Amino acid sequence: MLGRVTVFEVGPRDGLQNEPEILAPGIRAELVQKLVGAGVRAAEVASFVDPRRVPQMAGAEEVVAALDRVDGVVYAGLALNERGYDRLVACGLDEVRFAFGATESFNQRNQNASVQESLETAARIAERARGDGIRVAMTVSVAFGCPFEGSVDEGRVLELAAEIAAARPDTILLADTIGVGVPAQVRRLVSGAVELGVPVGGHFHNTRNTGYANALAAFEAGATVLDASVGGLGGCPFAPRVTGNIATEDLVYLLHGEGVETGIDLSSLIAVSGWLENVLGRPLEGQVYRAGDFPIP
């Protein structure tokens, strides 16, 4: 298998938001700098949400201000409403990421809005972002299963993807927020989304140890963006029993072994996880940073 994929680093946002320890903005900015130094060319650096709900993401503006930005790197932020988007624009980031749930139960808990209300917000943000020259990524969360409603109808997920495709985002991401998906399901949904004519990405958690198989299946089905979190950090504050995202270094090891280009230096990435382990004072969930790289013929 040959090809290229964008590994989108979400550790500084989706990874750290579930940590009990709140890292200072300067440390979070240093993490971004180290990841970019390892070859990461797209990263979520901050979340422009209410810090009362997600205190780990407080000081988003300070994080962005502390970055020594590198040309060619996409620096993105999460915004779940237009107030968050206003803050993101003021910081001068390159991409806004907007996420909403595929089910009413999850969306109400995560965003205090109905799915239809979130679709309308997505359309407004996409329109504003085009006018502001900012990239737009729209994520359908719990696309493979919901912690409150169980199985999610695949036809409904593709209907939602079609609605947001009409807003002409730069990427549509399908998220396995609670880590219940399997490769066959991933192939069907990603293949269906690709037919909408918008670049498709995947966001996978490894709760049931299927995240890496799902990421590879997504790539094979046409995904051009794969989210991952350094060290396997992550979870969701509003989804019970969810474990971390797939680890960036584990994903890169897998992709490189399959002949897929990422532009990331694995040895440098492993060093970032080692540094982060010391910062957090605990072992991380990833495997490759502990086992090390291995030459694959």
C-alpha cells in the first residue's frame, strides 16, 4: 500500500482536555512546538469553549500567543458556537474545527443544543470562515455508536454528513467518540462519505482496542486525514468510560510500515511522548513510545 495521509495531531486539545491535571498555557504551547518539530503539519492547539465546563482548556488565547508559528503548518482550534469562533478568529488560527453529535442525547449533553440547531450553527460558521479565509473541518461525533442511545443508524450519519457537505467544509470527519466501531463499519461509512465530494477524515478512540484497525480501514476507504493524540491521551468529558485517542506515534509506526507517507519523524515523536510522560508524571497509553521504533523491511 502506498499513499500519503495527513496525521492531524489532537493531543494539545482533545488529549489534554480529559487529564485531571491542568497544564499551564505555556506548557501546552511547548507541546505544540515539540510536535511541530517532529514533523507534525496539522494540529489542534486550543479549544475555545467555556473554561467552566472544560477547565483544562482555559487560556486558549495565551496558548496561541506563545506559539512560534511555522510556515506550512495548519494550527487549528475547536469552536462549538459563534462566540468561540470569534475568539478563534481573533487569535489568527488557520482552521476552525466544529463538532456535533449524531444523536440528540449526546449533542444535548455536549453542546446543550439539538442536532438541528448544531447543523445551523455549523452552516453559519462555515460561511463566516470562508469569508475570513479560514479552513473548516466539521466532525460528526458518536458516528459509530452513542454512550446514551447505543447503535447509531449509518444512514442517519450519512444524511448528517450530506447536510454539512452542503456547507462546503474543507474536511468532514467521522468520529468514533467512544471507541465502539469496527473496520467493516468504518469502510461503509467512510466510503459513503467520500461520495459526497468533500475530503473525509477519521477520528478514532481505542477504547476497545480497534482504533488502529479502524484508522487503517478508513485510509483504505479513502480518508485523507486521520486524527491522533500524542501518547494516546484523550477521552471525552461528556462520554462515560471512554479511553484515549489512538496514539500518534503508534499510528505513524503502522502507516510507515504500510508504505504510507506522513512527513513525521517517528524517533522525534517518541521523544515528545517521553517528555510528556515526565510532565504528567505518569505512563501514557501509547505503546510505541515505550517499545521504541523497529526497522521494517
